[in-house]
Amino acid sequence: MKNKIFWPSNSSDWTEVGPEE
């Protein structure tokens, strides 16, 4: 499954990530 997580360090940028390793 892919989850969209928010990275404040990327200045309002969303990144799609897979399952936690």
C-alpha cells in the first residue's frame, strides 16, 4: 500500500511512500 505523507521540511510538499520498513 502507498501512503501520502507530509514533509514540512520540503515546504508544503507531499510524497508517496510504500509500507514502513
